[in-house]
Amino acid sequence: MYRYDAVDRLVVEERVAQYRDQVRRYLAGLLDEDAFKPLRLQNGLYIQRYAPMLRVAIPYGVLSTGQLRGLASIARRYDRGYGHFTTRQNIQFNWVKVEETPDILAELASLNMHAIQTSGSCVRNVTTDAFAGVAADEIVDPRPFCELMRQWSTLHPEFAHLPRKFKVAFNGAKEDRAATPVHDLAFDLYRDDSGEVLIAVKVGGGQGRTPRLADVIRRDLPWRELLNYSEAVLRVYNRLGRRDHIFKARIKIQVETLGAQEFARLVDEEWAHLRGGPNTIKDEEFARIAAHFADPTLDRAPAPASNSLPIDARFRDWKRNNVSAHRHPDYAAVTISLKRQDIAPGDATADEMDAIADLADRYSFSELRVTHQQNLVLPYVQRAQLHALWSELDALNLGRGNIGLASDIICCPGGDFCSLANAKSIPLSAAIAERLAPIEDELGALSIKVSGCINACGHHHVGHIGVLGVEKAGEDWYQVLLGGRADGHGALGVLIGKAVRAEDVPRIVERLARHYLAVRRPHESFIDAIERLGAEAFKSALEQEPA
């Protein structure tokens, strides 16, 4: 993983000192709320429904065990003993005090971490596949490209005040696990016949009030032009993006209004002045960055397998659902589910973070990943040690084998925390998972995503089943969408009816699931059945079935 050099440390430490002075002046009454707001936002501080929330960047989802222990310590001393892992591969602390946030940022700096640009109208945390560097289907390791983008975009003076927030993602595998179709700017990395890395550039994806899938505006971009071309995209957006209407300020609106072809033409005009310029990536600079991502030595002898392991159905389920193929045949990437009964999706206590760090030290070369599905990954686990690892996870209530299943629900904090939310999402997610529990294994892969408001932090637009919280006369109501997906076949879900009360949603979701079981073909997944029959067929079946 990338480790800070002297320049990185100086930048972050100077930012902490600057922010500490801003907080001092705010608390002394020398900065009013309007003046302080953009300053705190670009340092990750929100004012939520009940308390301030601090969002910490985990660039492209990669964590060391030392960093995870540091986050656990912060949760223990400055929060209520837990953290919340998000769909942007970040972590949030939901109960911090404004006056203590400079101290938290100072501690983060000592961990080679920060909260810079985790909010505000700027380039946000760069994300990618949680299995980057280890996936069996990987074509190009995206991590060095992510780090180049992170360094280039952090505190970039020209793009510190864009029309709106700007989200970037990279994918370097055959299967898109980075949700690139719903990003403002996204890159698919691949190789030509000679092995040279090229890039397909996508622009204008996003969710929220006007969901949209990104358009490919350039193929075969030479990788050395990554930053030059990105600068051209951002300049066009910065110049023409709307600042008069917050709901029309995202780049997706600009691309939709102009058309992808015209937007691409404007970018090419800008790129003509930048191509081959100072931001062209030099081979030696790329090599310097890439050297940080050298893999650990994986040729050590596997631990001896025991012939006396108990036949445990729960371990078999866990191995089937939570263990992913690795580029090294003797290893696996293991996903630790943070979707557990009576615990908010993505939450982990300080004690759990410490325990997971201990496991990563012993089983995964001291490295972890955060997924955009709000789970954690151990990327380097010997297959011979899978049972031993699962046994320890199970003892910690972290051994649930439900990755990709109905209970692996993506869920935003909703009305329990967020001041923007129209409805609660955490209790509804729990109710849906409980309702589907008896048929979860039979259903197989099913992506359910729940958002508490139209901002779509729970990615409801791209769930196989999406749920959106709306408000009616001060009560929580919900709309149900069907047929979305965030992979390389990106699709937006369609609304299947009017808003319903919270108690009706689990029943509707169950009826959709049972209809799938009744009409599926052999080995056909839920989303494949939706795409074969159409969402309207499921909607009609839903209307015809007795309540």
C-alpha cells in the first residue's frame, strides 16, 4: 500500500494546522456559520441531525492494520465507540465534537490519513475495486493510477470550488466491481494486443434526483495522458457547470444537456492545449508510485490442512459466499460481512476493529480493504487457513456468510443520523433482511439497497431492489424500485408503484423475491430474470397477488 513521504506528511500537517486555526476562530465568534461551513466541509466535518459527523478518507479503500487500530482508538476516545464504513470506501464518526476535530485530524495525520476533500464541491475520495491487485480477473492493477489521481487532485487550486461534488472511480478487471457507470468520471483500464495500458473514459454518471449512467467519451486513451485528459474534463465542467441551481450543478446534467458527443468535443478542444504537457505521467514517476504496491511474498508453504475439520454448514456457506478467487492459486480474498442482525450495515465497534486488525496481521500481511458495499476484505489469505480464520471471525460475530445475498444490504445512515434524510433506513433494512431470511439461500445473489432520501447515499437506483425513503405528512414512506445494477452492465431501477408505509416494504420485497423463485429458469439469477421478463412483469405479478 502507499506510504506517505515527507511531502505528503507536510501537506497534511499544514492542513491540520490551518484547520485548527479556523476552528479556533469559529469558536471564538470570529467566523460565522456561513464562513465556516465551506472550510469544515473540505475537512470532512458535517453537522448531522443530532451531532457533528467527521468523514475520514480511505483512498481507494486500502488500510493497514496500524491505521485500523488508530481509527478504533479515535472511535473510543472521540466518538461512541464505533465507526461507520461507507459506500465511498470511507469511514464516518457520527458523534464527534467540533472543538475536538482538530485533535482527531492531527491523530489521523500521524497515521498517514486525513479527511481532506471528503466533502465539499471538489474531487472526493478516489475509489476502486476492493480486490485490486489480487483479483483473478484483473487486467491492470488500478491502485497506482488511483494514487496518481489522489495526489494530483488533492488541494488542486483550480478545482477546489467546483459547481458540485465530483466522484472518481477506476476499474481494472473484467468484472466491474467499482460501480463506474454511476460516477462523475470513471476509467476502465485495459491492455491492447501489445500489452500497452489504455483507458476508456466515462463521464456523467450519478444518482440522486436525476440518476444517469455515464457515457464513454473516449476510448484508447494512452495511460500517460490520464491527468491531462482529466484536467480537460474538469475544466469544461468548471467553466460550464451550473452554479445557479444546486440540483442541476452535477456534471451529469451538463453532459445530458449538451449531449455526450458535444461534451467530448469540448473536452478534446481543452485537451489539445494540455496533451503532452507538465502533467503527462512519466515512466519513472509511475514506477515510483507503483513500487508502493508491490505484493507481499506469496510463495510461502501453505499451512498443513487438517483432515479432522468438522463439517460445518455455516463454514461451507461462508466459504461459498465470502471467499473470492485470488490471482495466486493457494490464496483467497476474504470478505468480512458487516451486515449483522441488530447492527447498522457498515458499523464496526472499536473492539471489533482492533480484533479485525489482529486477524489481518496474522492472516493477511497486515492489510485490509473497505468495499463500497460497506464490508471489509482481507486480500491475502492462505486457502489452507480459511477454516481457522472463519472460526475466529465466527467467535467475534463476524463470520456470517452472506456476501452478495439478500441480507448484504447497502444502507445509508438515514433519518437516524442524517439531517437531509426524509425517512429512516437502518430499521427498514433490518426488517427486510429478517423477512427474507427463510428464503435467502434459495434466492442466491440479490442486491438490495436502501436510501433515506433522494440523495441516494444508499445507491437505491442501482439495486436489484432499491428502496427510497420519502416523507408524507411527517411520516416515513418508501418507494420501491426494481432492476438496477452498478456493474459493467449498469442499469437504473424503475419505480414499480406508489409510495407505501414502512411496514409494507418488507412484504412487497418478499413478494417480488417469491415471484422470482416461481418464474426463474435453472441457474438464473434475480437480476437476469428481471432483465429477461422486464420489471413490468414483476410489477403486474405484484398487483395481481393477494396482499
